[in-house]
Amino acid sequence: MKLYEITIRPDGWFGTPLKGDTVFGHFCWQAAYDPGLLNGGLDKWIAQYPKQPFAVFSSAWPMLSDASSRYAVKKPDIPVSFLFPASKALGRCKQMEERKEKTKLKWMLLAENLSMTLKDAVYKTDRELASLAVGKVASRNRQEKPISYTRDFDQQHNTINRSTMTTGLGIFAPYEQLGMCFIPNAELALFILIDEDATDIERVCTGIERIGKTGFGRDASTGGGRFTACGFKELALPAAKTPDACYVLSPVVPEKGAYAASYFTPFVRFGKHGDTLARSVNPFKNPVIMADEGAVFMPKEKNGFAKPYMGRAITGVSKSDERTVVQGYAVYLPFRLEVER
């Protein structure tokens, strides 16, 4: 498999986070309507997806204008003491204060080669990341909250009673849903592993471009989830000397019994079918418990690094279409955690 980066630019607000498993689902709908996106069509490759993924999509990550750092990813979900060992010269109170400040560092910067070394890594807060991404931090007054790379907001909605053509009480009352927007001129990177027996990067880009035009995730029909695909390039597969751990770039369902240790934040995917199946008798998928992006896994065997991806596909999640699969795979970055087992 080959690794590519596709750059996208958000054009508005999003109701659904750009996570890898959801991006995969959207691409599958594009392939369902355009069989030319995959050699032999979607059904062929979905049938063998549990054994051989034709593509693995990462979540979308901030791209930076800094010369030494190209990307920002979530700080690894490992104990803070692993990342920032407490200074023995400080008293206990000072150590606690220092650790509290370190927890504000939510982002880890990566160079263009995606090499990852915890000892030399640079960590940033939301505000610092926004500054790197746009070149400056703007604040109109002291009372304004510090700028961050993303910001949540309440998206107003209204339901019309078609009998009276008015809103009213009950299900026709106005309501709010949480939305998310990025800082102006933000650029995001999608990392994609592609099996070139199935497709190529040009056709994957075609699918991604169409997703950006029609909208991604919830509220796409009302203008949400729009983005522009700005180009792609091939990357070398991430590598490290004597790695003993994997850092994942999207939610993942790890293989059973393959890891000696794991550090992760649980994430439950309450999936729902899109497109025509959204109007089926049962559009909701069974919940899937995943390890969220930023998780770290330590393989038991050295051959755990033989493939450029980890995890497994999840089947049996839909009562509307038995062919449905969930991307439980993830692109990972190998690195040296140096923890005694």
C-alpha cells in the first residue's frame, strides 16, 4: 500500500467531526454511485475488506505554516508522566502545578516525514496552534475568549409544520444542535493508505472532491460540511528505529490479543446510514466501541509493524444492509515509547 496526503480547506461549519471511519463511509457512497472509482466496483472490495482493506483513511489534522513543523496531531493518550517527567528538584505542590499546566498542551507537532520522538516532540496549546496555523493570534478585547483552532457553537434549527406552515410546540419547536467551525484559512491533511490494485490517488481525490461539494456528515443538506480539496502528494511510509509502539491517526478497533499494552480514550460510534439508507426502516447502526485517535498500542511481536495499518474491519452493524462494514483500521506512526513491560 502507498501513503498519500490530501489537503482540504474547510468552507464553512461542520456538524460531524472529520474522523477517519466517517470519511471512509462517505467515500464508499461515492464508489457506490460511481463504480469507476474502484476497479471491479464497490461490492467486490467491500466483500474482502475484513481481510484486505482497499483504503484506510485518517482523521483530518491541522497543517501548519511553520518551517520545522508541518502537521499538528493530538497529544498521545498516554500518562502525562510519560511525556513530562516531574522534576525532582521541585516540591510536590510545584510538581502538581507544573503538571496542571502541561495538561493544557493538547497538540503535538510533526515534521513532514511524520517521524515521532517523544523526547524531542514539541507540544502546543489550542491558542498556540492557532497562532502557528494563521501566523498570528487576534483578539478584539480582553473579555474575548482566547482563539483556538476550532470553536463549538450552537447551530439554530427550526421545523415547519406543513399543515399550518408555522412553527409551534412539540416537534415543531425551534431547537439547537452543536456545530464546529475552524479558524479562517485553515488547511487540514487527510492521510490515506491505498491498495493500488483497487484504485489510485486520482480517483480517491475525485471522491473526496465530491464529498466536499455535497457536504460531509450531519446537516449537509442545509449547508454544513463543505470543503475544498486542494491537492495531494505521495508520502514515504512512516518509519522509526527499533519501534515498540503505534500511534493511531484515526479511531481504531485493535486486533484481539495482539498488544502487550494500550493507552487510549474510548470512543463510541453511534453510526447512522447516509444517502438512500437514511430513509430506510432502520437507518441506525449498532454502536461500535473504538479507541479514539491519539491512542497508543504496544505490539507483543516484532511483526506487529509489518503492515502500515493496524486494527480490523467491523461487520454486522446494520439491520438495513448486511454488506455494511465500519473502518476499524487506522494509519499509525511507529515510535519508541521506552516503557518497561
